Amino acid sequence: MSIQSTIWPARFLSVTVLFCLISLFIFPVASFATSSVLTSSALTSSASKVDAKVVYDHWCAQCHGYEGRADGINSTPDMAINPRDHTDRNFMITRSDDQFEDVIRGGGTRAAKSPLMPPWEHTLTDAEIKSLVAYLRVLCKCEYEGVVSHEKLRGVDPDFK
């Protein structure tokens, strides 16, 4: 084996390794710069507009279902506390937006509901939480109606006294 034949593979490998190392440092920086520019322009153009349906479908639909009927894949009849049906107008009018926001932030236990609903305050932004509350109003086709009468509460729970 000649010296020339042993140098060629070493030179090829060192050039290949050098190219790979340069690529690791240059391409991520270039893609990061591009993505941060896209992100900042996206934030500027839609800072106040969050696609609540996308957020709901990603984080909430597993339990509450894609249409909000408490029929998500993680909802089973044998659960101790079933997910809330967000299309149930009779119930939804009895809760204020602040109450919904509080439950989303703190999870089910914040409202003495299911501990299976996690707190989202460290996962979702304030804008996403507020957009989800607005989306809940779209699902139920209702607004909070203030103090609730006994008649309305009987609509939620027929055994209410």
C-alpha cells in the first residue's frame, strides 16, 4: 500500500467531517433566523387573533370532542366525572367567561370537577385561553345570563330543588 493511497481516504474524511460540522452550525442558524422572522411577523399580524378552533382541537377535543359534545376519544361512560358538554346551552349560560377562564387556567380541580382535566396556565398563552372561552360561547351558541333562576337550573339538573 502506498502513502498516496492512505492519504486520500484521510483527506476525504477530514473534508467530509469539516463540511458536516460547518453545515451543523450554518444551516440551523439560517433556519432559526428565517423562522424567527416568520414568527415575529406572524405575531405582529395576528397578536390578538388566535385560531381558537385549532387550539381547542389540539388540547381539548381528546376529552370534550371536536364538536364539544363531551364525546372525545378519552371520554368514557365509566369515568367518575365526565367531561363537560360545551354545546349544552342550559349549563353554559350559568357560567361566566371568568369562571371558564379560571377552570381552563387551573384545571378541573379548581372548580371541584374532574382532576383529569389538567391546568393549562403554563401551556397556553393568555390570548389562547381567552380565545378558548370565546370559542366555548360559539359551541353553546350562548352568553352568560347572569344570576340563574331555579327554572334554568332545573334545565341543567332536573333534580335541582
